[in-house]
Amino acid sequence: MTETIPTYGLWPLVIINSAIFIFFAFSFIKPKTTLDWRSLGAFSAFIVAMFVEMYGFPLTIYFLSGWLQTQFPQTDIFSHGSGHLWHTIFGFEGDPHANPIHLIANLFIIAGFYVIYRGWAVLHDAQKNGELATTGLYGWVRHPQYGGFVLIMFGFLLMWPTLLTLLMFPILLVVYVRLAKQEEAIMRKDFGEAYDEYARKTPAFLPRLRMDIINHG
């Protein structure tokens, strides 16, 4: 059933939800270096921007209000339920949190946090032993934690697309690529030829799935 009462201006929910997801990210990566904090900061900016539009001020809905009202005249476009744009546009029925796109978005978010956690576990053990992280997810890609952040942001973007987060997403991809390059410069300084050899065999962000299948087939 479509909501008829606007549910925006809920700034405590903006703060609480942003804090929860930022805390989760913080607890998974346990930032120590400047690069860690920059990575978390970029992710936090995206999360805050999304929750501001989800519960605070629906900027995207205001921009699209003319088109939405024309296309869906029987819908209260400023209700929170209608803020789930895919639910409104595709005419899904029932709880907007249970539509297929929302559920798929949740899978991306869960996968992203899992990747960040598993990557951190390997990196933590390697750092504790003064070694180069090359096992687990680091055996597939050189920067699994950055990939995890991207999965989470993509999941939220799929769940609740906004003009601001659509603009931020490609910018943050560039930010993570630059952070990865800075991190690699540090690794080359610390591990020299060992890191160069690791980098030659292991892609930065996307695993060579086809090659792995062929090699293990």
C-alpha cells in the first residue's frame, strides 16, 4: 500500500543510520594509516549523502517531481515508499523493501561488507608478521577492501538512486583508484621486487575469473 504521509525531515534517522554503517565499516577495516582514513572518509561521505535524501531532504524527488507526478498521478511522490524509485517506476506491489531490485541491492551490500572483513583479516595477519598479504582474497586481487567499498556503494546506489550519489559514485571510483596507487607505492618501497612479482600475477580490482577457470579446469 502506498504511503500517504510524507516521511522526510527525519534527521535523527539520518544520523543514526549513517553512524551505524560508518561504524560497521570502521570496525571492519580498523583504519590506522592516512590511506585507511581517506578510504573510510570517502565511503562515509557517500553514505551520509544517501541517507540525507532517504530520510532528510528528498532532493532527487523534488527535481523529478514534475515527471513523476505526470507518470504516476495517483501516487503521493513525497511519501517515503515512493522514494523507492524502482518500486514506483516499475509498479511493484507490496512492501518496497521486498521488491527484487531492493533485495539484489542488499546482496551487494552484504557481499561488500564480507569482502572488507575477509580482506582485513588477511591483511591484519600479514602486517602482524611483517609479511606481504598474498593469500585469501589478496590471492585474487590486490585491493579487495577497496572493492568491498565499491560493492557496498553500488548496492546502496541500486537500492536508493539519487542525483547526488550518482554524481559521487564515479568520482569515488577515481578516488579509490588513486588511493590504491598510493598504497602500491608504499608496498613497493617496503617489499621491493616481491611486490612487483605479486603485482604481475595479481590484478588490482577484478579477478581473472576466466583464466582461473581455464587453469583449474
